[in-house]
Amino acid sequence: MKKAKQGNWLVALSMLLSSSWAHADWTVNMREGVTAISRDVYSLHMIIFWVCVVIGVLVFGVMILSMLMHRKSLGVKPADFHHSTKLEIIWTIIPVVILVVMAIPSTATLTAMYDASDADIDIEVRGLQWKWQYTYLNDDPEKEVKFISSLLTPSEEIYNDARKRENYLLDVDNEVVIPINKKIRFLITSQDVIHAWWVPDFAVKKDAIPGFVHESWAIVEEPGIYRGQCAELCGKQHGFMPIVVRAVEQAEYEEWLVGKQEEAKAVFETVGKEWTQEELMVKGEEVYTRVCSVCHQANGQGLPPAFPSLVGTGLAVGSMQEHIDIVLHGKAGTAMQSFSSQLNAAEIAAVVIYERNAWGNDMGDMIQPREINAMMNGGQ
């Protein structure tokens, strides 16, 4: 009976070890990447790694050999001396030489990593709780491209109500698109708390700190999709800030850029049109689901006290001007951030009207995006 049970355990163990789960990625080394800098970093890492391995083998080898050959059981008597000047000089000079030898390639690589000059494209990367805002800087403000990149994974997958897709928590609604073989400078900052923009394949990892701008750069040589994540604990949705960069040929990049510029132009035109309440409600539901439901839940009930309910209470059934102000400017000391730089006037008008008329609130209020636009530009 015992042998049968042991056999069953062995079968189960062998099945487990042979399963795809057991053969998950066991890589423990850093990846080589797709840029010259990332390859330099990898080579430097491997050189220093093997130097450390050699030092460890020699040091511990001498220690173990000495303990075995000079142990008391062999009758060996310990040497009677206090110090050796010659030995002390040797074990001081050797580490210094090793450090100098390692410092030469390290300094060259670090110098190259910090040289973000002569870039072909400048992209501002701004961390927000909990998404990324990208601005493709241009001398002509009308040709600047700005967009928010948010997590694409639906809440059903996060809460195990649906099957998880391949790139679970690593897909976004708006990818960063860059051309290959061009020097891209990333200007990294934050609007609220400390984040970190990290793309392992580029060997780029910079803290995004409010009030500071950190530079990094990359020249991607191969077309493809490269993923990263926020690498600084920034709050409850820290794990929901993926980064997706798509590197493409120059012609495809230019086509994408023109498309984004046309989108921005279309948004500008829609702000000035006359919206119906039905149109605002439809748009508002889309904006609320994408931006607000993370904190206030899809049903508007919130998670009090940090995230108040919007159903029949608070600003959603109070003064509309106060409601608009808090969406535009946020509220200091709380998780409610300013959305004036994240959403356009039509989106803000729509989400305010939606919150005031959804879930049975039925306030019947109405405001046009052009009125919100006037507030955002200093007018009333």
C-alpha cells in the first residue's frame, strides 16, 4: 500500500515537473536588449560577473585549502607572527588594480548612457497615478502629439472573472511609436508621486520625480514591440502602469504621426460643436470606465473613505461648478488628481455630465465642452 502511494506521488511529481507551468522562464540573468547601449551594459555586466566569480573561487579556494591542509588534527602548529608588510601591500594593490580595470569600461558605458545630445526626436514621458502621458515635442505647437497610455487589461481579467490573455497587465490602449535607427530622447518627469520608466530591452530605467526632468535615450535597431513597467512603488495601482513601445520603419512612423496629428485636430474641432446630453452621456460613460472606475468602481459606489461614492451623494449631486473644479484641478491631500492635462474639454464635460446623471442621480445638468475649454484657458 505504501509503495502504491509512493508511486502515485512520483507520477504526480513527474507530471508537475514536465508541465508547461514547471518549465516557465527560468532565466536569471539580465537580457541583452536591442540597442547598442543595452548590449554594452550586458557585456559590462558579464565581464564584472566573471571577475567576481574568479575572485570568489580564488579567495574561497585558498581559505578552504588552508583550513584542510593546516588543521589541528594533522598536527600543524599555527605560525607565530603579527603581520606581513609585503602581504598587506600585495592585497591592497591587487584590488585597486582590479577596480581600475573594471572602472575603465564602466566609465565609458556610463558616459555614453548619459549623452542624450543630438537627438532626432524628443518625447516627454510624464508619470501619473496610474498611467503615462507622452508628448512628442515639436517647435510648432500645432504639430505636437500628446496622448495618455493606460492599461488595456479589463477588470474582468484582473479579478479572475475572465481568462487572462497572453500579455496580461502588459498591454496598453496607446503605444509609444518610434522609428528605428533614430536617436530618441526621453524626458522623464512626474505630475504627482515618484514613478520610474523602465524598458529592459533599451537599458532605460529612470525615476520620474515631480519637479525634475531626467534624460535618457535609445536607438532601436530592430522593428518590434518592447514592453516595460513602472519600477517604483507609486500607490495601489502601481502594477497597472505598463509601457509598450513599438519600433517601426520611418515611413510607418511618419504615417502614424500624421494620423495622431489629425486626431488632435479632430478633437479640437469637436470641442466647439454643440453636444446633446445623450452624446455627452455616451462619451462620459466611455471616459468614466477608462479613467475613473479604477477608484470609484464601475457602479459609482467608490471605496470610502479614500474613494467616495458618487451615487446620490457628494459632488455628483451638489454644485456642478465645484464638481467641474475638482475634476479639473484635483484635491490636495487625496488621491484625486488633476485631469486638466489628461483629458480634453469634451471628455471632462462628458464625464461630469455622466456622473451627475448616471446610477439614478438624474440631476438633469448640462454643460458644453466649449464652456469647459474656456475654464481650462482661464476664462469663465
